[in-house]
Amino acid sequence: MTLLDYRKANGLTLAALAKKLGSPVSTVHSWECLRRRPDWKAVARIEAATSGQVTASDFVPRHEVAA
């Protein structure tokens, strides 16, 4: 599940998700759009905050997985 899918499925605003993750809104937005990948500490926070519904592999674009 992508971070964006998680946010929408749980009725969270971008600001609410950013607060839950302890990250700036602009950073969370860049993760949602896959413009930037979170570092390992952020991935751990994301996995914990989403109860494992969003994992590190969800930040790897599909074309990289297939290669």
C-alpha cells in the first residue's frame, strides 16, 4: 500500500499524517509522490504509524522492482 493510499483510506489530511509521522508536510508530500524516498529512520516511523500497512518496499517504483 502506498503512503497516499494509506492516508486516503484512513481519512487523514496530509497535515494530520505529517504530524503522526513527526515530519514536515512538504517531506511527507514528496514521499507520497515518490519524489523522495524516506531514510531508514523515517521508514521505521512510517511502518509503526501505519501498523505495517506501508513498508520500505512501497517506496520503490514498480519499474525498479521489475528490473
